[in-house]
Amino acid sequence: MAYVVQKYGGSSVASADHIKRVARRVAARRIAGDDVVVVVSAMGDTTDELYSLAEQMTSKPHPRELDVLLSTGETITSTLLSMALHEIGVDAVSLSGAQAGIRTTAVFGRARISGIQTDRMEAELAQGRVVIVAGFQGVSEALDVTTFGRGGSDTTAVALAAALKADTCEIYTDVAGIYTADPRICPEARPLRDIGYEEMLELATTGARVMHARAVEVGELYDVAIRVASSFDENAPGTLIHRETMMEQGNKVRGIAHQDHTAKVTVRGVPDRPGIAALLFEPLADASVSVDTIVQNASVEKLTDMTFTVAPSDLTEALRVVEAVKAELGAAEVVSEPDLGTVSVVGTGMASAPGFAARMFKTLHETGINIDMISTSDIRITCVIASAQVSDAVRALHNAFELDRED
């Protein structure tokens, strides 16, 4: 008998009718003979609504209490799905993250999984039940409820698949798989048959929202094959994320990712001396400000400019931190730009073939798009551009790299 872990996102369980549809799909898999563990997200916009309720109570919700509150969204979905399965004659049990044995670090709002005790799940499966686990959550050593941050249910599903040594992990969402670009802004985008972990991780970290980056990291670490497919179209094959992909891809670029909004901070006139970067970025890390692209200009008369990007939500805190260390840095001034975005081309084949950066830069130039900053990895090129031009950039690059063509 095969273990299967399925995860259904918020859009897939957005209403009672949606949950009943998911129940029928899960029941069919159970009747076919598989042992099924289902991970669920909160219904529709429930998490946003819970955030809103918290903000009506206080402008600064206590992190512990906020995690307890937010975890209830997934708990509601899991219990409703269990009821729906019972109604159609399939035995099922709903479990919170704690009941499922998910142990985490004690970091509220962005906890990481430290281990999973599978005894309870395996015992329930042995009784012939479908096990439904509330995603996005676990419990610390002090038995406090913790959550994993946005998209955390993906991480729950892949981690459970790894712990249970499941045959497959299936992520069901409202799209037909991993697309070559966001189909909402690029109609020519198409779903990929498969993609490697490294490429998927780069796409996820540079803006592709279908998969949570931490889930991909866990999948690669434990070699869990992940299939991303539509919960609304059972005939669509979806996209397989796995270690092995075609040895020689016809198109070296696999996808275009983007972020509509990012912010830039520039610290000007910084003395060019050892330790200056640590003096700037250590306080940012201590303040939990995540820094993305970093560029340091060439030194002129032993002075340099240091520029970095952050999420728009972190800009105010980043500026506060930098202003606090400005005098110690010996910087002339601190300036910021909030209305930026990013566009990235991703593909493992780019590392062994020339000309991709040139084609990207030429395409953006011909589209009338100015490049503010550039960062690269072995399989990715990212350009920081004006936020208002991101959609145009995605469409132009998708066309330039002929991603509408099948490999």
C-alpha cells in the first residue's frame, strides 16, 4: 500500500462546495487503495481576515497570541474536510500540527520544523483512516503553537512526505502547474512538464508564487518528488519537481519570475575600509530585515556607495536601522526608492552557454526599460527595474527567449 501526501491550497477549499469537491477527490484516492495524508490551508482569505481582526484589537499583536489565532484557519478547514469525508462514507480524522507531531523552533510567525513524530499519523492510517493535517503550523518544545509564515502549508506537506517516506507529494492549487511565467500577465505562458529543484527554488525566491521556497528546499534535501497540479482540472498532468530533468534542454531558459514591488536603500559616501559591510548589515539582520540584492560601487577617493533591496514592508525598519548606524559608518547620506520591482530569467542551461545576459539586457533596452540593479547566480539573472514596467518586462523576455515553444 502506498503513502500519498496531498496538499490543497486556500483557493481549493474556499467554500463548503469546494471542500466537498476535495473530499470526493480524496475519497477516490483512498478507495483506490492508497493511504492518504491531506494537508490543508485556511479557506480563501481567512488568514487575511484573522490578521484584520487582530489589528482591530491592537496595532502590535503579541507574536504568540497571533500565531494561536492564525493557526485556527487551517484547523477549521481540516475539521470540515473530515466531516465531508465522513458524510460520503470515508473514515477520516483531523489533526492539528501539534497532534500530527510537528515540532518546531520557538520563533513565532516564521518557525522552522525541527522534527516530526509520525506515530500518531501512522496509527490512524493503520486504522484505515484518511489523516487530515492543519498546515502552516506546529508546536515548540514549550508546547506553544507556532506558524511558518505565508505559504507554510506547502512546507508542511513536503516535510510530512519526507517523514512518512511517502511515494509522492501532490500540491493542488488553482493553476495547472509551474508556468514559464505568470499567466495572469503573460497569456503565452505555458505549464512545464517538469523542472529541477534548483530551477524551482530560484523561481520561487524571485517571485513565482505557486510553490513556497522552503518547501522546495525540503524536497531537494530529502529527495521528495513534488507534483504541482490543478484541483479544478483532473485531466491536467501538472508539473513534476524532482532531481532529474532532461539532460539537454532545448531551451536553456526555463522560466521568467517577477516581483511587482521591492524597495532600494542606498548608503552614500561610506568610507571604503574593512568591516564596513558588517557594520551595516549585522544590525539589519538583528532587526529581522531580510536583505536581497546588494551592490557596492567601486571606491573613489576611498569612498563608496552601498545599495541593497528589501521588501517594501521592511523599508521603514531598514531606514530606521541604517539611520541609527549612519554616524558610526561615517556615511554622507541615506536615500531610498520604494517604487521598484524585479524580473528574473532562470535556467540551469544558462551556465554553460553564452549570450543570455546580453539578450536579456538588449530586450529590456528595446522595450524602453531602464535597469537599476543587476544580480546573478549560476542559473539566474535578476534585474531591478521600475515597478510600473515589470509586466512589460515579463512579456518581452518571455517572447525573446521563445518560452511559448515546447522543448
